[in-house]
Amino acid sequence: MTTAITRGEEVMTDFQFKAIIKMVLSIARKTKDANAIIRELEKLLPEDERGSDED
């Protein structure tokens, strides 16, 4: 017997989306270092999804 495992996607509420945007804006206002902003954004993603998109 084979069992299929699917990865469910969670739905983000407007409140959650706005909270993330506010967090990113706060980080951006505190630093002019784009790499610091990138590092903070990467923390929001699971490790396997943090790859570079510079393919």
C-alpha cells in the first residue's frame, strides 16, 4: 500500500500579511544594509526554501 503525502499551504490573513510588511519596513528603516534585510526575510522561510534566486 502506498500513501501519498502532500504539503498543505497555509492561508495568510490580512493581519499576518500586514504584520510582516511592517516588520520588513522597520528593519529597512533601521539599516541601509540590504544584506541585513535579506537575512531577516530568510528567517521567515523554512530552511529548504531559503535558496538564492540568482540562477
